[in-house]
Amino acid sequence: MKILSLSACLLAATFSFASLAAQAAGNVTPEPYRYGMHLDINKVVSIHEEPSDLCQVVDARMDYLDSSGQQHSLTYRKLADACGNEN
């Protein structure tokens, strides 16, 4: 019974942390990437890109934590994941 209670508490804490991370990512204004800019990336929180079935350039966003633990968001252009299937 104690294991079940402990598991439920850990699961709730995990979802709470994930929810806080998602809310923090929503509060940060994305900064557009500029060639040569210095990036202090300690941990990548998430990467999002526009869905595409075609091999083309799409907009993407990376949410990350810097070495002091502050959250940042960066927008950039990249080849779609669909390009991985091309020769």
C-alpha cells in the first residue's frame, strides 16, 4: 500500500514539473537565431518544428536552459525531418 501511495505521489510530482516546464516555455519570448551569436546551452528542454511531409526548409524552435538555469527560446530555420528519407 505504501508503494502505491509513493508511486502516485511521484507520478503527480512528475506531471507537475512537466506542466511547469511547459508553462515556462510559453512565457519566454523566442529569439531569432543570428549567424555567429553566442549560445549558452546547458540543457535542451524541447525542440519543435512545423510538420511537413516534404523535404523543405521549415521554422523550428528550441527551448533550453543556460548554465545559470534560466530558460530561453530560440527560433531558427532547418530542413524538415522528412529530408532524412531523401537520398
